[in-house]
Amino acid sequence: VVDDCFLCDLCYLTKCPYVPPHEWNVDFPHLMVRAKAQKFKNGDTKLRDRLITSTDTLGKFATIPVINQTVNAVNNNGIARKLLDKTLGIHPDSILPKYDSKTLAKRDKERIRQNSNAEATDRTTGKVAVFATCYGSFNEPEIGEDLIKVFEHNGLEVQLVQNTQCCGMPKLELGDLDAVARSKNVNIKILSQLVDDGWDIVAPVPSCTLMFKQELPLMYPDDADVIKVQQAMFDPFEYLILRHKADKLNTQFTTALGKISYHVACHQRVQRIGMKTREVLELIPDTEVLPIERCSGHDGTYTFKSECHDTAMKICKPVVNRVKQSGADFYTSDCAMAGHHIEAGLADGSKPIHPISLVRKAYDI
């Protein structure tokens, strides 16, 4: 059970009847975290799992221009993938993340900063610091670009946070709590200073947002800076809806999107913010959003493992079936990796589009 639990947290959120305020006070996901931590401490962890959870190291290495071409070629080479299966235990049919040598940090250097005219609301300052995340920086930097464009189109002042590390979620799922602590010490120092300077914080990957909203505060409840960052951390669509409620959102959309099949990411559901992504997308004229509230089974690393991939695809099958049945013009997920897992299940050549990219498309910017 410990090896198959990938901490989607849905048992705690929607299934288990014994969670607080029940007297038994069962928190199964964090029981699994403690078990994983014990396994890691005892050395019962595969080299592969240590490697694929070292997202910063992999990203920095794989985005070096010369190496980048080789890495992406390996991802699509059948012989190379079979070799990875035999040597490391990386399933040959899993869709591995591509790496982009033009990272979000490099792209952002070319951005011309917009003069902000954003007014603060009771919950938002109008100044947004984007925590890029490993995936948002190294794998799909275009998502971060689209997020920045959408926020600037709404008059917000935006900056990309510099010199951060991985949020720590992959290492938490591995049970490497010392690595989580090291990332926390770097990131919280940077982010807490930004909060002091009047910035709100947004991250494009739900797991990273959840790390700062839930996991780090649970681990470090007495750290005032951790709590400060927790209170200033927002899901992108949560932030946009807060602006909309204060009548500060630009709703001048020019392009209808038709029917959207929308997978609701587990780690967004756990934040208990409601379907803010759907709320924003439904502001777009002639756009229908069909939500799918089921786990995709991806987990960030689970589907890559040779011994887990088939199970991951079985978990994803009901989601894939719903997408097929919807007849939608687009399919999307707040978790880009879940989107690609659905792509693998569909196997029809179609590609997911991130919700924030759909919003940019609707604005035609």
C-alpha cells in the first residue's frame, strides 16, 4: 500500500469517513508519508526514484542546449526507451516530460514589463510573484508565459521569482524529508521577503501550490515565515476569481472556446477552493465546461515506473472515457502532467491545452 499510495489525498478529502472531526482522527495520506519517510531512512528506496524526484538537477542538466536535443530524442526513441526500462525501470510507453532549453527564466528576460494599474482588493494586492516550479520552468515554460500574459492583460504587476528550488513535493512523496527541509529553507526565505514587500504568490502547478498551502505548514506549524507564505499563496484561477468578485477582472473575451472537457486535478481539489478554473472559463461567451472529478493516476512520477504504469493507466481509463464521450473541442487539466497522461490514454494524436493557455486564447493575446 505504501508503494502504491501516491498521495493524491482524495481518500482524506472525499472517501474516508474517519477524518476530523471524527474521534478516530484518521489522516491516511500522512500516515503514508511517515511510512515512506521510514523506508527512505532505512535505505529502502530505489536509485531510479531518487533520480526522477531530483527535478531541479534533471531540469538544469536536460536544458543545456546540446544535451537537450539528446534527452528529447531519447524520450521518443523506442530502443532507448526499452533500455531505460531494463536499466532504470522507466516504462517504455509512458510519456516522459520534454525539456525546453529556453527555460521560463530565459524567456522572461526578454519580457517588457508592463506598467501596472492594478488596484488592491480585500484579498489581493494586485502585485503577483510567479513561482515557476520545476515543471513550469524546464518542461513547459509556455504555460508560465501564458499565465504572465493573462495576468498582465488584467493590469496586474507580475514578476518571476528568481533563484528558487523545487517546492519539495516530489521528495515528500519519496519520504526524503531532509531534502524537503533544504528546499523549504531556500524558498521560504525568498518568498517571505516578497510577501513583506507586498507581493502575492501564484504557482502554475497545483502540487506546488498545495506544498506551500498545506504540506509545509503541517510540517512547520511554528515557523512564522512558512505561515506567512501559506496565507499569500494562490492558485492562478483562485486569484483571478478573487479579482473578478471585486470587479477587477477583464472579461472582454474575443474568442469562444466551445466545449471543454476539464479534468479537475487532485491537488487542486485538496485545496478546497472550489472549481475556480471552471468559473473563469465559463465567463468566456459560448463556452461550456464539462468537469471530470476523478484522479488521473499520474502523480508526477508514478506512471513512469515500470511496475506502476499499467495501474496508472487503469486509474486514468474512466477519465479518458469521459473525454472521449464528451465530444469536446479541447481537453485540459490544471495539472499539465495529468493532461499528458490523458493524452497517453486517448492515443489519438490529440494534445491537451492548459487552462491558462485557453484563457489566453480566449483573450486573443
